[in-house]
Amino acid sequence: MVLEGLGKSLRDVIAHIGSSSVVDEDLVREISKELQRALLQADVNVQLVLEITNRIQERALNEKPPAGKSSKDHVISIIHKEMVSLLDNGEGLAMKPQTIMMVGLYGQGKTTTTGKLALFLSKKGFSVGLIGADVYRPGALDQLQQLGAKINVEVYGEPGNKNAAQIVKNGKAKFSDKKIVIVDTSGRHALEDDLIQELKDIAEASRPDERVLVLDSQVGQQAGPQAEAFNKAVGVTGVILTKMDGTAKGGGALSAVAKTDARIIFIGTGEHIRDLEPFNADRFISRLLGMGDLASLVQMAKEEIDDEEAMEQLARNMISGRFTLSDMYQQMAAVSKMGPLQKVMSMIPGFSNMEDKINYEESQKRLAMYKVIMDSMTKEEKDEPNLIKGKRIERVAIGAGVSTHEVRGLLKQYNQSKKMMSSIGKDRKMRKQLMKQMGNMDLDSLQDSQ
């Protein structure tokens, strides 16, 4: 999970509030110190940490909870809002036809991120063309072409030509039929005059709608000065922070860039080509605090699950809380398409609080085994799980090549999942969030199914 250490510390703060008998001055000062420690460990600037915790402390002590909200919930809401304000810096990337120019220093992950962005936009339904304008790094064009082949996106480049602006001009002409053109530019070890001039020449040739700076989040608080320097040189309109899954300095990079008023539009959350996530401060903080992010979960499911009818059934099951082993099989297949289990679970409210109790690698293997077991069941058995007893369990186990104990483990997991889905269906707030994300689905039928 992104910023796993910070997330765990923040969830400990929320748990401290929840377990307290009363919200008083002593508690507020305690959680303020805990928040300071968590943010400093995540490399957030000391001055910013003091500012945000002082505001939280002042509001928690002086504001009265709104009607119908407890003091504990009000303090948690204040923490959420102030944390969001630390990182909120405007809208993400507009989903429209456009030219995007990628800039950044050498070694920041620019070419890989260019491929990730192309895949993301392709999944949104846009035709995308990539232009390889990095004329200095050996193998840069080859890398871009390999990425393009993997995601089925056309790449234009001119091996041997050192005139980046001319390559871009020719590439734009080549891709006149594409809705989105992304230009991968050269990097350097430092923002020097020759790089600035080349970027200005490429900008003139491509007339980009967006100039996106790619930054490695491992630079921590130095991400802020780098963003300001590139903005001054070429007019940065958006920032993508890479390697947010594996660095303790991610909090510093996020907060430092946000304080420059640069738009953080995406974060890189892993090495896989799919691991690029639109940045939304509200949703991001909700996940760190253990509140989940059902909006992103449903959106991810929409993009990864091609079968719209299956997607609607998944939503109906989540809302109604009534589902069979057949439904569970569909859900497991959907989850496997949506990426690592830990990432998916972090989007479900409450599940991130259980991260210490979950062995995600073992869970992933168990999901694969459960699918094999269910493949050995009849349709009747999957639709009526209560039928699976005695001799049926033995038959299924032999067919799947597993023990009867493992078949019973699946049935136990099914019953637990059924209870969990039922609790989601009874939670009006969660149900409302899910319905809001269903888009053009038949919401009346979803409600009637309860």
C-alpha cells in the first residue's frame, strides 16, 4: 500500500480516539503529538507539520460538533479535512483530446510513466500515440517501443536523429488522427541551459496542452524545489510522483509539491504497467485513515471488468448482501483483474485496519485454490452452497486435488464473506457511495434487490 507506514500510524491515531472514553484537552494534545510524530516520520516538512497539527488542535478544542455527530466523529472529521487541505491542489488531468509533454530529470521513471499514462488513457477510450523524443539516452526509444507493444499503442521515433523538435513535429503529423499524443523528452542529471532550451523547442513544435513533470518520490522534500525549478523553466502544469509504494519519503514529496501549487495528477504505485493512480487528496487521505475508497474501487472495477452485466451484478451483490458461490467466483475473478489484493483491500472501509493480520501473499494463493475448488462444483452446488455436505465435499475435494479440510475452508470463507456483504448492504452511507458510482446502471433495480 502507498505510504503504508504513515497510514498505519494515522489509523492508530483514529483507533486511539475511538477507544477513548471522552474527548477532552488531554486527548486532543495526545493525538496532536501522535500526528506530529507520524507526519515527521513520513518526511513531511516540520513547519507544515506544526501548522496542520496546531489547526487540528485549535479546531478540536473550540469547535462544537454539528447536530447528530459525536465529539469523536467530529475530531476524526477535522483530522481528515486538515490532512486533505495539506495535499489538495486542484483537479486532475482532464479527460479530453490533447497533447501531453513529459519532462523530468534523468532516472526519475519518465519513460516508464509515459507508458503507464498511455495505458490509462487508452482504457478511457482514447486513441493514443507516443513520440520518442529522448535523443540522448541509449535505448530510450527501444524502451518506449517495447512499452507501446505491450499496451497496443503506436510509437513514433527516428533512430539516429538528434533533432528532438523535428522528431516531435514529424510525430505530430504522423499522429494527426490520434485523440491524445504523449511526447517523451530527454532528461539530464540537472536542469541545465541546454535541456531547458531543448524543452522550449519541443514545446514550440508540439504546442502541448499539458507539461507534466515526472518526479521520483524518493527525493522527498526536494521534490518541491525541483517542481518550482521546472515550472520556472518550462511552465509545468501537472506532476506525477513515481515510486510512491516503496519510500518513506513519499509524504515529504507529496506535501512539498502540493505546497508549490503544482497539480499532482497521478502517483506511481508499483512497477506494473497498470500501477498509475489518479491523485485525489480526499480519496487518498480516506484510504490512509482506514476509511476506504469505494468510489475508486468501483471505478477500477468498471475499467478492468469488460462484462458490464457482471459488473452490475457485482454492485447488486455488494448492496444487497445476498450472493452465492457463483457470485463469489465472479467477484474473485474480478479482484484478480484489479491488481494486488492489498491494493484492492485498502479501498474497502475497515479492511486496512486488519493489514497486520492478513498475509496477502498467502491470501492470493488461497484465492487461486478456491477458484480451482469451485471449478469442481456443479452449477447447482454453486447456486445453493447449503447443498455441499458430506459426500459432496469429498467429491469436490477429489476433483480439485485438495483435501476436504480445504473445501470446508472455502465454505467457511464464503459464509464470512456473505456476512460482510450483508453488513455493507445495511450501511446506508456505503450503499449511497456505491450507488453514486454506478453511473448509467439501473439504480432502481439495485435498490429493489435489497
